[in-house]
Amino acid sequence: MSAADWRLTHDLDAFLARAGAFLASEPALHTVPLTVTDALRRRGPHAFGPGDPLFGTLERDGAVRAVFFRTPPHWINVTPLTAEDSDALAARLAADGHTLPGVAAARDTAAAFAAAWHRHTGADVRLRQEQRLYRLAGLTVPEPVPAGRPRIAAASDRDRLVAWFEEFYAALGEGHAQDSGAWADSRLAHGGVTFWETPDGTPVSMAGVTPVVAGQVRVAPVHTPAGLRGRGYAGAVTAEVSRVAREAGAAEVLLFTDLANPTSNGLYQRIGYRPVADFAVHAFHG
């Protein structure tokens, strides 16, 4: 296995020309690179931060075997790799002088890359989060349905979207990957956030969805303000956006959960989501 098998570029179009078919071949497992590269294509290279994105393809025998992307200052995201290929990528990036704050990938790949990064750089590594990717099977609306109705967020809701986006990531105890105002504008542009609102028209929960890319959409984020939780609002709005996505023709409706949160994992399974794969985020220090 050689670090030379990796082709690196800052050119999104060149990357997608090489990797597009590979990413589309498994849209569920590749949901993050598919949706992030789509956002970069639509919104420009600095949609997630001021640094220039970096992309890479692992190519052997004339075919792409794996890819990575990074939108600085955020962690690197890698599709599944063997331990040997993880080591080769870490060696290449370290030799080229790249600094990384962490890695997000399928669980075994994340662990292998984190260990390799430690070997090649001496950085301390720490498991930050374990996630599970789910796909929608048969939709079941959770009962009882709370009073109220769904409503697609409009431009007049922008301030609320910004505030709730910030609240969502604050509750996770981590920074977010993009400017909250830019996120709100991008979702409003394609009707990508739905509220559940009470009979008097007060929004009490929201669920976002990404645009359709390669037949898949991902539900994210789902947020209910702290004082309104436990009343069925999150389940109702998640079921609604899942239904709309499926009826609009999405072949795969996906979402990630934090495995440390049994409430959300149980809720999504009751709605009809089934596990696909486990992922992890490892943070690097030093």
C-alpha cells in the first residue's frame, strides 16, 4: 500500500469527475461526502469555513476505491478504508504538512486512521462521539400525534432558524461546521426545514433535510427547545419530513444519531428507521 495511490486536489469539479460514480454507488454509506460536496458546488468552496477544501481519491487498477474530503478548519471525513490504506493516507497527509483536528468515518476506519495519525504525528487522539447511521424502512407515525400541524419554514422564520441551529449544536457541546445564517439561508432556498407548530401557530420543533443527491436525502438537524421536549413534537416533525422525502421520490432517507442518546435512537426506530452502519469521530490534539 502506497501513499502515492492517493490523488489530492483542491478542485471540486476535478474531484467529482473522478469520484462521482464511486460516491453514487453507495449513497447511504456516502451520504456525508455526497451532501457536503453538493453544498460546496451550490454555495461555493467556503460554505463551511474560510479555508480551501481538500479532496482525495484512492485509485488502483483504474478505479476509485475510497475518498476523503476536508473543509478547514473541520475534521477530515473518510470513506471506509483498510488499516493499511488508513496508514498510507495518514503518512501522506503528515508528510505534506497537513494538520488535522480529527477524523469522522465508519467506526473501524476512524479508529485505524486515528491510530495511524498518532503514529505519524505524535498527536494525542480521543474518541469524541459514536454515531449510528439509519435508513428509513417502513414509516410509522408515532402515536399519539401531538396537537398541531407541520409547516415549511419561510423567510420570516430566519431568525428562529438561526437561533435553533445554534441551540442544537450548543446542546451537543461542540462547534458547528458552518455559519448559522448561511445554513438558514441555504435551507430556506430549497424548503429544507419543517416546523411542528401548535394549534395557535407557535413553532415547537424543527427537522431539516438536505437536498436530494444520488437519490438520497439526510434528515438533519432535528431540534426541540429544552422546555418543550417529551411531548412528541420531534417524532411528529421527523415523521413528516421523512414522509415528504419518500413521497418526493428519495430512494434513501437517512439520519445519524448519537449512540450516547438512547431517547433519539429509540424514537427513530419507532418511526421506522433501521441501522445501516456505525460511525465515530476521533479528535486530535498536539
